[in-house]
Amino acid sequence: MSGDDQRPVQRQGRGAASNPSGRFERQQRAVLDGDEPGAPLPKLATEIRVDASRSIISRNDSPDVPFSQSINPYRGCEHGCIYCYARSTHAWLGLSPGLDFETKLFYKADAAALLEAELARPGYRCEPISLGANTDPYQPIERELGVTRSILEVLQRARHPVGIVTKGTLIERDLDLLAPMARAGLVHAFVSITTLDVELKRDLEPRAAAPVARLATLRRLSEAGIPAGVLFAPVIPALNDHELEQVLAAAAEAGARAAGWVLLRLPHEVEALFREWLELHHPLRARHVMSLVQQSRGGHSNDPRFHARMRGTGGYADAIAARFRLAVRRYRLDQELPPYDVTRFRRPGPQLGLDL
């Protein structure tokens, strides 16, 4: 246990300001008496470990998400987005959803082999797979490890449809795979843009790509023929909600054809981490932000019910939904992306071809 684990002081390049214990840990971290609150904090290095999972595809039957299958090449995310609902999943590993989530990362070294084996099973039924449903498949360590690319290579060979969500520009590296897949009706890509304010982005998402870089990526995806959209997510009351129309207008100009939005979710430990972040960065606005969050979550900071968890309920949530509908029509972001073509699927095996 380290004395600086709980100190609410922001480290450069990190989203969380502390490292509170996960809800399943028996021991609680605490600040040691010898710590000086004003002392410089040591730089936290990123640790990369192998994820020993023996399966690769996660399945869900949630009625409020547009996919039934997903793959997460990584656990934890170096982008460090303070609001990320996936932070709470690090507690299942006996780690903190705070700084551990963005510094102790796990990668699926055997992802390609595991995926090929699953797709080859006689009972496998081809349905679109989502990449990026939990943590970003194009976070910085992907440049070195290439797990996401290895997954796409398997999906390309099998002619299997995939949907991608990312805040990273590294997706451009894989245009050589994605462009031919798009021509075959096998891929959609969404770029998540939370804000166009560079300073707010730096605090909210310290290691994610800059807003202008994400817009440039969206443009390149579109120019390469990849059906692309934008996610304005999360909508944070009294913090970035005023940017809704600006973000959608900029994305449409960059080539987006569709759009989505998600209201801020604060499950489990994420609530305390976000409150701490608000007090550090926006202390005069913190109470108002949380008041609007709770108005939209039935008096709580999170509402896990299907259909309510993504959009919220009540007057504020309804107002955001109405603004979104108007903006989508105004900027022509209500175009339907072409349907995935599941008929092209070829089960992996000795005769599996490479052509599309």
C-alpha cells in the first residue's frame, strides 16, 4: 500500500486523482501519516500484463444496446477518461477503478487464435461483433501490441461483420483492412467526441486524441468509404451539454452519416471518482452538475435499468433528447448506415480464403 494512493491531487496525464479500493477488496487503502499533501507526486508508469482469459467473445441480451456480441482486446484503458463506466470492472480483478484502471492494463495475447477457434465452431452463428463496447480497442498500447489488428485480420478472412467505437486515431492504421471490409458490407465505425474544448478534453480524457484529431480521423474513415458516425458521449450536465449541436455539426462536416448520445453514467466506484474530479477541476459547478445527474437518474447517481441507463429520465434528459433529434435532422445525421452482410461469413478452416 502506498501513501499517495488516496491523495486527491491530479497527476499530469492521468484522469483519476486517487486509487480507492475496489468494492470486493478486503483491505482499504489509506493515506499514511508521513505524507505531505503538497509534496510532488511520483510519476505512475503503465504496467502491461497478459489476460489469461480462455474465451474472447462476450455475449449479452441487453435490449438497449445494438449488438449481442462484443470483444474487448484490453482490460483497463490508458486514455484515463474520468467518467468511464468500465472503471468499475477493474474491481473484479482485485484492483482499483481509480489509477489502477488506467495504469494496470491487461491484453489478450491469444486473441486472434481464440477468435478463430470460436468462429470455427459448428454451432457458431454469425452476428456483428462490437469492438470498443467497454474499453477502447485503439488505446495507446495497441500501437505496440497490435491485438485489435490481429482480431480484425481474423474477421476479414472470415468475412465477419464488425462495429468499432473509438476515441483513438490509430484506427487509421487499419484502413487497409477496413476499407475492403466496408466495400463488402462488413464494417461500421463510430468516433466518440465528448467535447471540442481542448482544455476540458485534457482534464476529462487526458490521454485520448485531441478533438481536432478525432474529427480528422472521422473524415479519413468517411473518405475511405467506411460507413462512419459520431457518438456525443457522455453528455455531462452543465459541463459539456452546451456543445451538443457544435459537436454534431463538426462531425457532419467531417463526413459522419449517423449519430448517437449517452447520458453520463456513474456506477459503483465511478461516482466517487467523478465527484472527486469535479471538486478538483470545477468546484463551483460540482453541486449543480450532480444535481442534474440525480434528477435524471431517479434521485440517484446511476440508474442501471434497461432503457433508462443510457438516456436517463425526467425533464433534463427529455430536453437533451429533443435537442439531439433536432440537431440530427438539421445536420443530416439521420441517415441509416448500410446493413451488415452476414451472408458472406466463411467459417475458419483450411480452405478459408483471403479475398473479399
